[in-house]
Amino acid sequence: MNLDPESTVILRPNSKDLPFPGGRKKYNKEKGNLFTVSNLDDLGMYIEKINGGKKIKTIVVEDFSHLLGQRVLADMHLKGFDKWNKLAFDAFHSVIGIEKDLREDLYIVLIAHTEIMMNDDDEKETFMITPGKLLDRLIKIPSYFTYILHTNVVMRDEKINYSFLTNQDGSGREAKSPEGCLELLEDNDYAHIISKIEAYQNSA
């Protein structure tokens, strides 16, 4: 909500409204900062095109889980393991595989859904939802990210309070961030998070 719409682009897999007041006015096709990307193959293309300019500083992918799900539905007619191999390849290269070619001042916020599962030790763990075992066991997309934040929701005084969990807290959520960069709980505000990351990375 607090990101600058003049330097932010939102890539979404469907036409659902953005979840904050004034979303339609801040982000729309006319302003060129909102695009519907219904094909996983096109995600990397959009990111590379945006990377070619200097105006945009933040790309928000809302959300990656739906892009993966749409791809699976589109490939339901295909048989065998080839479709899963191609899904894993395209999912990797849509974001991670092009990282080395991206500007250092370009931030990508990749939003995804998670699920709670029991591990082999009967402990709860929270994982990013993916449609294929190859993505979960071999590629492990979250392992390529320095910052992984989990939405933390609590009820206070009959009001829902949202924050970001930024590191492990014993709950099994795989949040992580460099030591000293973020507090354990931060405001649910991407602009705030990015400003703290920039200050941390540029510190002496």
C-alpha cells in the first residue's frame, strides 16, 4: 500500500482487486504499473523488460502460487513426467534463473501461499505451496532468497493486527533475514521493509 506507484509495478495472475484502499487509482493499465500475467512463461519476460529501464525500483508478483496453479491446469491434458520437469524449469527461470542479470536497485517481492505440514519428527513446518515434488525437494525455491517473510496475524482488542515474521520463532515457519537487519516482527509494509534492507546493505 505504501510503495510508490510511480516506481512500482504489480504483476498479477488474475483481475482481482488489490487489497488496499485506492488500489484501482494507484495501479492500473493506463498508468502502466499493473499487468495481468496469466502465463508462467511470460513472468520472466515481463521482469526482464522492466529491468531494462531505470524508473521501476520494485516489482510485486501477486501471486506466484496462482501462476503455478494456472500452469498445472493448462497442462492437464499432457501425460507423463515431462510436464512436471518443464514446470520446474520454467518456475525456476521465471525469477531465480534471471537474477544475475537484474539491476542491483531492483527489488522483487514474490508473494506466495503456504501450507502447514508435519515433518518426519512430527513437528509442524510451513512450506510454500507448489504443485510438484521436483520444486519442493530438488529446487526448493525459498532457499534462493535472502529474505523470506511470513504474514503474522493476531487479534488485539477485537481488531486484526498484521505484521511480518522475519526469522525463525519456533513455530516452524521458514522465515529468514540477515542478522541485525530486521526486528523479529515488522510492520506489514513492503516500503518499510525495503527501506530497512537498503539501509542495512549500505551500512558501513
